[in-house]
Amino acid sequence: MYRLLAIATLIFTAAASTWADDLNTFQWQGEMTPGQTLTIRGLSGNIAADLVPGNQAQVTAVKTGWRDDPALVKVREMDDTNGPIFCVVYPNGIDTCSPGSMSFYSNDVQVQFTIHVPAGVRLDANTVNGNIHATGLAAGITATTVNGQFLFSGIGFARATTVNGSITASIASMDWTGAARFTTVNGSIDMTLPPTADVVLHASTVSGTVSSDFPLQVRRPNGVSCSTDSTANGVIGAGGRDLNLTTVNGSIHLRKSQ
């Protein structure tokens, strides 16, 4: 009986482990399988993610502060059926895993996340004040920030929303269904697609212009699609999947990769 418990403990420890190099650094490593989602819920600080070989996901969070003590800010890991969730917990009761606790925020500690994601694992990255960078995540990414920009390279399906920040993204894999969406209020969108891309494009801005390296098959009366200096709605290639690009104050550039 005791031997079985010891073996089970060893297996669990090998599957996922959490440690800290010091009070201001959080580190986690664990096995993840394709189809799972790794979730980051931050408040202040950048998030950077890339693709890693093998099946071991890695999360490193580095805390820095000027007025407030970084050691008092904690990173908490929660297990979920879809994959691990990492939250930032501040000493004044703010817990990013509990949105109702975030009505008051007066702490200057920033938590910078660096994430290594195995192939086939999706990323859900959230912060309020910070940029989000992702490279090589073909399985998909959902990202939100308020004051920050997105820089995505070699990704697949994505949904990204910011308020104050630009969006620069290159999509390498078009092997997805549904509607990809990139939205900002104050910022431009610069999107690069493969030359053989097949999408239905919906692009619009209020104060800015829309330009495309791709010829658009603009369907008019029945398909109710149109194109002006500030909108572009039409089919690229064979169509099929939707790509929505929306900003208020900024231009939209759709580019063809070389």
C-alpha cells in the first residue's frame, strides 16, 4: 500500500513541478498533450510565448517592483480539465483568477511571463497593461490586453483584442475553421498571410485606410460585400474561413508573405 502511494507520488511529481529560484521568480514545468490549453491571467507585465519541442510546457514568471515588494505578489497555478491556469495574486486581495476581486488596484509590481508551449497546445494569454508576443504557435492563441500591443509570428488560428496598441501578425498555418479576429481601438493592424491563403476578409477602420496585397473578389448585390478606402470585404483565394480585422483609429495592411 505504502509502495503504491510512493510510486503515485513520483509519477505526479514527474508530470508537473513548480519551484522558485528566489522570491521574485516562479517556475513551472509539466506535460501537456495536443488539444489542451495553457492559460495565463496577468494584470501588469508582458507575456512572451514560443513553441518548444517535446511535450513539456514551461512557465517562468519574473516579478519586479519599484514602490511595492515583488515578494508579496504570488503566482498561483490551478488545475483545469483543459489544462493549467496561472494567475497573479496581489496582497491587497486582487486575484486574477477571481475577476470580481479586481475592482481596486494600487500595486506597481509587474509580472513578466515567458512560456514555452508544446506543439498542438493552445495558448490563452491575458493581461491588462502589457504586450503579448507569440512565435510559432500554430495550434492557436487567444489573447487580450488593454494597454499593449500584439506581435505574433508564424501562428495559426488567433483571436486577439486590445484597446491601446497596434497588432502585427503573420499567419503561417491556415489549417483552422471558424472566425479569426484581431481587434484594436487605437492602433494599426499589419497582417501577413501565406500567398495561397483562402479566407473571407472583413476589414474596417474609422480613422485610417485599408490596403491589401491580395486581389479581393468583391461580391456585391447578393453577397452584400463592399470595398472602400476604410473597408475591405471580399474573398481571397477560395475563401472558406473568416478573417476579421477591426480598428477605430489606425490603418489596416494585409500583406502577402514571400
